[in-house]
Amino acid sequence: MQNRIFFPQAALDQWGIEGKVDLSASDLILLAEGRSYKVVEAVHVVTEVTGANDAHQIVGKVKSKVSLEELGAEILENSMIIGDNAYDVIPGWAGMAKSTFASHLLSGERMNARGGKTDVGSAPNTDEELLRRFLDNTL
């Protein structure tokens, strides 16, 4: 199973200002690497704040906005209500890489994004390592 990644909206806003990502309605691209992700609007459910039982068992999970709305969720910024429950949430996007990592390393998109610069012997080995380097500004 391919990893899903949660991209918080606040981080995406900052990366957009810095010119590090390109976000459309369904795609996110890490510009320095040319890595593309298929994304859907989502929230990370942090905590249930009323003290009531988490009847939907969603605390700690990332859920698409569509699936939460199907449960009757009303989402406003960092808050969500479902019935009698209220939650603190982090809005953002859930993404899955559009290709395998191995094929990404050999892709023309990657070479174009990197300006033809190679990284023989120092290429990231996984999406997780690529994202860590992206966050550390070491791509």
C-alpha cells in the first residue's frame, strides 16, 4: 500500500509564498524535485473538545473533507462539529504520490525540476527521506 501524506494548509500557504510548491485543485508539486501528488482536501482531527465519546472514532486520523461532510460535519477553520461532538482540526490536503518513488527518481520531471543536476550516490531513497530533505531545505 502506498503511503498517504498530510500537508497542513498553513505549511502549504508558506511554501507557496516561498515558491516551493504548486497547488491546484487536485495536484501538489514539490517544485525543487518535480515530485507530484494527487491531493484531496482533508483535515487532521486533533481532539474532541466537549469531553463526549468520540462516536465516529476519528480523533488522531486524517479524513477527507468529503467523507466528513457525509457524516454531517460542519467545518470552519480549525473547528469541526458532528452532531453533539466538537473537534479541533488542522485543515490541509491528503496526498498520494502519482508515481512510484523509483520511477520518480528516473523521471524527466525530476531532471527538469533539478535543472539537469544529478545526485548520484546521494539521492533520497524514499518519499519520507525526500520530504525530510524538502523540510530541511536540503534538496
